[in-house]
Amino acid sequence: MTGSEPLNQSDEDLEAIELRTLAHYEQNAESFWAGTQHHDVSQNIAAFLQALPKDRALDILDFGCGPGRDLATFKALGHHPTGLDGSLSFCQMAQTHSACPTLHQQFLNLDLDEASFDGIFANASLFHIPSLELPRILKQLHKTLRPGGILFSSNPRGESEGWQGARYGHYMQLETMQGFLEQAGFAVIHHYYRPEGLPRELQPWLAMVSRKS
């Protein structure tokens, strides 16, 4: 993160933060797909599914699904994934690439039914939510999970919040993120750092598997 800015607590400013970040993704949707479609996130998918039932197809919400890479993987594994993204371009691309249903919803304005999903896969997405709103959003995700449901999150780790170019990010270390999750009613059952097999200083990503308490 190149810098840190204090958050204004007005709804208007929070909305502007989200819209500016989404505008960046809209303007770069095709290049984002080209640059990420072959990223290997198999470790994250395996950690997520390992914590869930193995005897049936699962209803999965891919929170911040982007152009649909992971939706296609979950579908190929026999599950029933639904995508969600604030970028309309990403939603359209995700439906094309995965043939899965996709919800066009901004993270700060979610409309999700209670107890609708067995698991939520939030890969590289939650860190775009300003810290002032993260407790509320996590509680909404908690409600849309079924009893014992799993939330997977993977985010850049650090101790800063602010703009990096045209994207807003809130970078947290393990203890801080765990605190947010527990406050929302989750119990962290597993965590690890990525990329796998490198020294900790070369592992910028924190992955966490949490269960709905």
C-alpha cells in the first residue's frame, strides 16, 4: 500500500470509495481477466472445500467472483456456485466463462437471503471493504450461511488502509482479521500464508478458513 488515509464516516464518502474502486475494475476488466485467469489458487479452493461436507454438492457463493475463473472450477467439481461482484463487466464475463448465476451487487449494498449457502469463497475481495463497514458486511455474510457454514478469505496482509492507485484496500495481519471475524460470529479454524513454501517475508497473502458459530 502506497499510503494510508483516515476514513470519513459519511455514507456518501464510503459509497464514493467503492464506486472509484469498481470504476478501476470496469476500465480494466479484460486485462484483469488476461492477467488472472491462469492464477493457481488450488491451495485456497482445497482448504475451503476441506472444511465442508464431502458427500453432496454444495451451494457456494463466490464473493467478488471477478470474471468467473473460480466459479468454473467449483462447477467442474460438481457444486452449485453463484457469483457476486460489484462490477457489471465482471458479472457478464463470469456468466460467459462459467455459465453460473451471478449477482450484480456492491459489497456495501448486499441483498442476500438468510441461510442460502453452505460456503462463501472470498478470494482477494474482502480487503476492498473499508474497516468501518467490514463488521456489518461480515455479519451479513454470517447470516447468509447455513448453520456450520464456512467462510474462506484470502487478503493481502499488512497494517495499512487507503488508496493504492485507483483501488482502496484495507490490509490486516492475522490478529486484526481474526478479531473482525470473531466479532461477526465466526470461529477461525485454519490459516496459512501464500505463496506456499516461501519464507514468511515473501508471503504477502493471508488465507483464513472460518466456521459460522
